[in-house]
Amino acid sequence: MENPADPAAVGESEGPHGGAQPHRRRIIVALWLAIATLVITAALFPLFSVVATYAGLFLVLRLLAAGSGLVALALALYARKRRYFEDPGNWSLGFGSLGLLLNLVLVVAIVIGVATVRPSLAEVELRAEGGPTFTVTFDDDVQSNTMEWQWDGWAHFNTAQQETEITVVAPEDDHEHPVSCTIIWDGEVVSQETSDSRTVTCRYEK
């Protein structure tokens, strides 16, 4: 007399609700979604400093994304331990998808934050005129500059600052040539000075 198939063996091959193979694939996808959520959340962490507006809201989103990833990972591992049990696998897939969606919102927020805080650069041109030799002093965004020019000269740079200044100084023995300076800010002359006393300064503050 033949024995019927072992129910335990049947359950092991088909899973608690049958169709083990689709369930297995779903849980594996959920597991990778959970891992991706956690990795992306961790990778984005250093970039949150650029989001100054609604910082508290973005902190909550960060915690929700990390929490969704952890829950999804735990459920996926539990479902896998239970031979790809369906219900935890479905919940894991849902939490993993939620975590990725929250990370997408955070990426968009970071992009907007970077675009907002990026300083607008102004185009600055400094000009000076004097005698055979004279000294000019000015600052750009990188360093302070002291240069010796002859008769006339100019400097061009972009700046994130809201002000600039140039000082022109003639040699002590030069009393014949006046000195002058000009500041051109974004194509517009905003300061122009001339002096016969060997030194002159032009300054502009936006």
C-alpha cells in the first residue's frame, strides 16, 4: 500500500501558500530594495548640510527613510528564514519601496538646496592709470594682490563677494603724473577716482 506524499515535504517545496518561486523572487527583490535604501540614505548623509531651510522636516524624512530600510531588511530576512513566507515578503517590498521614494524626495531637496545656496558670481574689472611705474593693491576671491603696473593696467576676476576695492600708489619721487582707478562691476562703471597726491582708492559695495 502506497503512502501519500509527505505534507511537510510538499509544504517545503511549494511554500506555505504555494508558488514558492514567485515569492522567493519577490523577497529577494525586497531584500535588495532594503539594502539599496540604507546605502543611499547613508551616502546622502554628508550632503544634508546644504539644506538649511526646513532642516527639521528633512531630518524626519531621513529618519523615515532609514527606518523603512531597516524594517524592510528585517522583514525580508524573516521571510527568507521562514522559507520565503509571503506576508512578510510583501510588507518588506512595500517598506523598501517607501524608503527609496523618501530618498528620491531627499535627493530632489538636496539638488534644490545646492542650487539655492550656490553664490551668484559678479564679474569685476579693475583699472588703474599712472606714471611710468605705480603700485596697485586689491583683493580677489583667492588672495590679496600687490602688483607693479606701468602707465596703465587692469585686472579681471569673478567674485562671490558684495564689495571690492583697489588702491593705486605712485612712487615718492613721481609728482608729475596723476593716478586714477576705475571699478567696473558686471559691465557697469561703479567707481572712478583721480588724484594728484600720489595715491587714490576706489571702493564699491553692492
